[in-house]
Amino acid sequence: GILPLDSNSIRSLAIMGSAANTNDSSDAGSGSAYAGGGSSHVVSPNVVTPLAGIRERAGTAGVKVRHYPGNHIYTAQQMAAQVDVVVVVGATVTAEGWDRRNLSLDDETNALIDGVCYMKPTIVLLETSGAVLTPWRDRVSAVANLFHAGEQTGNAWASLLFGDAEPKGRLPITFPASEVDTVIPSMEVGVR
């Protein structure tokens, strides 16, 4: 019920998370949240970050945007207390030739989400290579994933948040709430 954001009732929002203002990487080995990594990585020289795209669109709606790029919970909570809505941008990066060590969002973003979602309505925007853990999913107001959407990611997020575009895709994979949800229970096979 929070999307699209209504600029008549929401006058300020905070954009949080290190992925909100990260540029593309020219290092194919490390990849980026815009294009992944490895031999298929294409450097996007004109990236519109989530922060830039949302800030520009919010400005046309008269909504003030604040930004916190860190993951210190107390600082994030202080900012959340001063706005109407919190938007957390979380990402994971995978490159050809190496796997992620776990299914958590990069840069301790799950802890950041947990730290602010009880304070204000919280929208989580994901930029991932695949499934990630979503232990906070029942406590946030909305979740969306663009996977690796390329250099116009920020404008796409802005269009989604403010209702200029309706999300039409459906998830092709399952996003588990916890590591336990990723384990297939063992089955005993009996012989008769």
C-alpha cells in the first residue's frame, strides 16, 4: 500500500545503503551492481545511480531526499526519525569464476534494514545477481528487485517509486527468508 509514493502525504525520504550511490566498475573481475562481473561485464560510463535518479524525480514532486551511505545502525536510525519514508538500496555482486560466500546482501545491508524498518515505512530496492536472504521481508512495506538493470537503474527505481511506471515482471526465483529455507529436508527411502 505504500507504492507509488504520494507526494501529497510524503514530504521527505531517506535513501540508505552503500549501493545507493555506487558507480560502475571498470574491473570486470569485481563487477558491479549494474552489470555483474566476468567476461560479459560491460562498463556503463553514464550510470544513473539510485540516489541520483530518485533524488531528481523526488525534486519534481517536492519531496526532500536525504542520503546515508553507511551501515552504522544508530546513525541510520537518527536519519530515519527525521523523514517520512526510508528507502534502502541493497546489492550483491557476482562475477564469472567466483561464487558469493553466502546469500546475504553485501555491506551488512540486512542489518541496516532491520535497524530502520521498525521506525518508519521502509522500501527495499534490490540489485542482485540472484536470490538473497530476506529475513526482514515481513517487516518492510515493499520490496522490489531489478537484478542488474544497467546504467539507467536510478531512473528505473525513480519511475517505480513515484508511479511513472508499474512493475510488471514477476520473480523467476524464490527469495528465502533465512538459510534454513535453502536446505532441502532429507527424506528416508524405505524398501519394501
